[in-house]
Amino acid sequence: MASTIKVDELRGSTGSTVTVPTGQTLTLTDGLAVASLPTVTVAKGGTNLTSFTAGDVLYATGSTTLAKLAKGTAEQVLAMNAGASAPDWGSVDLTVLPTITVAKGGTNIASFTAGDILYATGSTTLAKLAKGTALQQIRMNAGATAPEWTTIAAVTSDYVKVAEGTITNTTNWDFLHSNFDGSTYSTFDMFLEPQNHSGTASGTGELRFMNNGVVLGGSTTSSNAIEMNSANTTVNGQARDASDSAIFLGDGTRDARGLLRATFKGLNRATEKAGWYDYVRPNQDGVLRLKWNMGNIYTTDTTSSTNGIRFQFNSATTGDYKIYGRK
């Protein structure tokens, strides 16, 4: 049976050491109070510290000493202090970071100017293209090796609107040759949308030419000819007969707007030609009422600013017009 020894104190027979033989176990059934244990030094595998605060970081201040670094604030990082003697918390100092190469996921460029654009010059190199000027666009350079800024020429058209307007309650719609600059444009398309001012009116309309402010020819109308008067020394022309003018409106005007279209040459060319080529008038029901082609008419007076064309309606008429020049 086990032996029981009751003593108040255990002491070594010599010195201050109580030896438990190898292979034997000393069991303390009642344990030892924590308060009675000594603080374990670093030299004995301890910390020599008796308390901590959540977040504390231990670091060595010597070969057998440890110290506590209290936790930092949000997003601070742990780095060595200025004296490189101990760690401390602080914000990231980007100035001490190296320039990151492209091979490591960076740009290898340390600065930029607003508007710079990055482009590759090789498999592991990037370059900057400085911003262009207002409205410039990017294109490849002549060698197809890099992008560059370039000024794109404005889009132009050989078909340009040169005049537009509204005429109200007028029988004679006159268009002077300033609307038909033949030195800039070779031909003109003219679109008119006439509507009888007071509703529906019967009668015909005539196309006439003006020379120096005077309407050429008489008042006789014919559907076969362009305005001409071979007896006038300032007028010459071609027509299918000797009538004075051409009818562009043969069956009256209506409440609804009709469409008149004329195509002709400029009026201020060297010989003041007015080549009347085509005229179409669809009625308000959409049926083509009249279409004919004519030759040329011109006046020899090329200096007058009152040369022009007159659409002489059967009654007071209101409508819009647009004139387009083709180069």
C-alpha cells in the first residue's frame, strides 16, 4: 500500500534542492497557488511580463528582455522607427517605395501630367503620350508604331444649303442672282412649298427671268418654252417654240402645300447662264402634274445685281423655300 508522510516542510538533505529520482513522479494533489509562482524570466523561457492589453505586440529590446508595443490605429502598418531600434506603428510612407517596373505590375513611370495616355513601346515598357489640343483625335503614326494626336479636317460636302426663308402673301417670288453664286457652285436645287394665301385658286403660274430688274418677255404663257425674247439684244436662249414663258403651275393652288423643285446653273457666271434643266410639281394628291427639260438661257448683262428668277403665281401665295448649291 502507498505510504503517507506528513510534514510541514520539505528540505533537501544538503543544500536547497529536493531531488526526485529519475523515473519517479512527484504528484502534488492540492496544486500550487498561481500567486505563489515566480515571474518567469526570458532567460528561463518566459517573458518577464505579468500583463498584456489586447493587441499588444512583443518585441525584444535586448538578448534577454522583451517589451510590449501597444496596438496601432486603423490601417496603420508596423515598421521600424527612425532610429531602426524598435518597431512602431505608422502610416505607409510611399516616398520610400521603389518605382515598380512593368514586369512587377507597375508602370516604371514616376510622374504624369493631366491628360497623359499610356501606351506600350515593348513587352515590358510603357510610355506617355501627352494630351492633344481641342478636338484632336488619336491615330497611328506613319510608321504604325505608336499612337499620336492629329487634327482631322472638317467634314465638307459638295451639296450645301445656301439660302432659306419664308415668303408671305406674295404673287411674285423673286430670287436674285446673289442666291445662285455660279462662281462657287455649278448647279442649284431649289425647293418651294407654296400654298395659296386665301385657300384654293385657279389659274396658271409662270417661270420668268429678270435682267437688270426687268422681267423678260411678255405675259403670254406656254407649257412648251422657257422665258425668252429673241428680239431683245440682251437675251438669247433655246426653246421648243417662240413663246414667252413656261408654265410651272397649270391647275391652280390649293389649301394644302404643293412642292416645286427646280435645278439650274448659277446666274453670275461669265455669260450669265441660267440653265433650267428640270422642274417637277407634284400636286397635293401626290400625282406628278408636270415635268419637262429645257436648254439654256442667259443674259449678256453680267454686272447687274438684279438679275434673277421669278416664280409668278396665279394669286397671292405663302410658303417656305430652300436653295442648295452643288460644287
